Amino acid sequence: MARLTWHGHSCFLLETDEGARIIIDPWLDENPSADVKAADIGELDFILVTHGHWDHFADAIPLAKRTGATLASSFEIVSFVQSQGVENAHPMSIGGGYTFSFGYAKMTPALHGGEVAGDDEGKFTTMPGGWWLELNGGKRVYHAGDTALLTDMKLLEGMVDVALLPIGDNFTMGPRDAIRAVDFIKPGTVIPMHYNTFDVIKQDPHAFARAVGSKAKVVVLEPGGTFEF
Ligand code: NI
Ligand code: MN
């Protein structure tokens, strides 16, 4: 079994059938909804970053330095982390994929902001993205990152087993648009994310689940909760 553990907000630890450990959008130490601190995360093989906002990126550099995991993200974010002393990093861009040891990982479009947190001179402004992963053995995971609803999501129709979708509204899609995203993507399972961390993104994930209805299975996790697939 592969396993996804939600650590609050948009941070997931993905453990593959083969035992690879991949963290997506690590924001733990300052995350009021996280169940663990970065120091509690054990060894990692990969760190995937959708975009440079603090709430997706804050612990990426320290985790990369401690674990030696390969940090994959946009060319500009990778250039920034390399300037901060991260040795193992893999630059990519939107629409491009690469076959890593755990499977194929492709950066998907996201409509959102491009700041790189910690880049005080603003040298590394970049495009936000998401990740579409096809793990060795064929299981497919889509982490949408922070994004508005995009008709481009229709291109993922039938290609996603587990979709991790923001529902918080205000900074990203809200529940109504996330339901439309489910219509576009037709994933087997949806796990909502990016809600209830701050007052302005308060949502009821169970109401979202009821509204999705039979379109997909909705798994509402508590921070620290796990979904196996
Ligand atoms: Ni963001
Ligand atoms: Mn965010």
C-alpha cells in the first residue's frame, strides 16, 4: 500500500509501495494546524514544492539540508534553494515531468502568486504549480498546490486516483470551485486541504464531502491522519 499522511494545510507525507518517502509542501514548525514539527519528520527521499509561499516552503530548505533529500520544484525556486546551500535539488517547470526513482513527477499549472519566501531581493520570482505523480506501479496522485479553478484540470480527467484539492477559499479555490474541479478531474478519491489553518480559510470539510456526493470518495483527514491506497 501507498500511504498519504496529512500534516495540516497543504503538507502531505507520501510513502510509496516501495518505501520511498516524499514530502510535499512542508510547512510544519510555524503551522498552527500541523501535528508534528519538522524535526519529527524522519528520513526523506524527496521534497516537492508547489510554489514559494511561506506556508508551502518554510521547512523545505532545513529538511533538505538535514535529510539530504532531493528538492524538486520550479527552476527559480531550485536556484534559490541552491543559493541557500541545498546540494540535492532538481529544477523543473510547468508542464514538464521527470522520471525519479519513485516514479514520474510532472509540474502542473496553477493560477496563484509567485513570490519566493526568504528571497529578500525578489530575484527568484517564479510560477506557482502543482504536482501530478505516477508512482512506480501506476498509482497516480495530484497535489493541486494553491490555485484557482482551472479548465486545464480537465486534462487530468481519468488520470488521478487521489486528488489533493484546496477548499479554503480566499487564497485558493473554495468548496464550490473545488466541486467543479472534481467534475473536471473525476478522481477516485479527494482529500481536501488548505482550510481551517487561518480564520479567512475556515471551511467545513464534511459539508464539502456531502456536496461532492457520489462524484468521488472524499476522505476528510485530521492532521496526522493517514489514507492508504
Ligand atoms: Ni500560496
Ligand atoms: Mn497557501
